[in-house]
Amino acid sequence: MKKITLAAAVAAIALVASAYASPYYALHQMKTAIAERNVDALASHVDFPALRDSIKGQLEKTMADSIKAATASDNPFAAMGQAMVTTMLGKMVDAMVSPVGVAAMVSKSAVGTDADQNTPAAGGAQEKADYSVAYAGWDKFVVRAKADGDEKGGLVLQRHGLWNWKLSAIELTPAVAGH
């Protein structure tokens, strides 16, 4: 009886540990796909519709805030301009969020191999890229690059099943998002 209880406890601990470690393994698989320049392998770790919606939403909000700030007066052409920009923005994001486009974006992020390479700092010393990873809930995992001690942007992985994770959002940096 003790052996069965012990085996069940070990199995439960192994199950919980593997579920907890699963986003780290997904990140490892993404880094490997980027290093090998395997776009198809990377694409299997991306939820393209969710990623498109995430980027469109952030850019549309930024554009709306920009247009609102630029047109403090009642300009009748502001709404028409915003509608045109939103349409163009949607098409641009659809083209950008493709397997090749995502590979380019992710390779420049904390997950990518470019982030792992040492880059020369201002004083000629070598500085390794720094990033943080953390759960943001049971089904959300965030990777954020740090620059000068501040966290900038991030990659958001969403749980698909118990062990599978897919890139579902990119938190744009303040410079890109216009903040």
C-alpha cells in the first residue's frame, strides 16, 4: 500500500513539474527553430489569429490616441482619416504577421538568438542581453526584455492544452506603440 501511495505521489509531482516547466520548453523549442532558421517549426508555436488581433489592437489604440491628440478641434476629416488608417493598418499587420515576419520579430526579442549574442556596450565592454520570464496566470506566460534596468515590451505565450504553449501576443515597446 505504501508503494502505491509513493508511486502516485511521485507521478503527481512529475505531472505538476512538467506542466510548470512546459512554457520554458516551448521557449527552448522556439529558440532552436530560430537558430536553425526553421520558419515552419517556429510557426507551429504561434497562434497567428490571436497575434494579429493583439498587434492590431495596440496599433489601432496608438493611432486613435495620436489622431485624437492631433485633432483637438472638431475636424470632419479626422474620422475619415482614422478609418483609412485603420484599414491600411489591418492589411499591414496581416502581411507582417506571417511565419517569416514573426520569425524576424521574435529573433530580435529576448527569445531570439540575436538576444543571446553579446553586443558591445558604450565603453567597449561586452554586455549580455537580459530578460525576465514569469507566469501571468495559469494560462499566460510573459517574456520581457530588459534594457537599462527597465522591462521593454514582451512576448506573451498562451496555454493550449496542458503542456502546449503558443505565442499569442507581442507587447509592443513604448517607442513602437507611441507612448
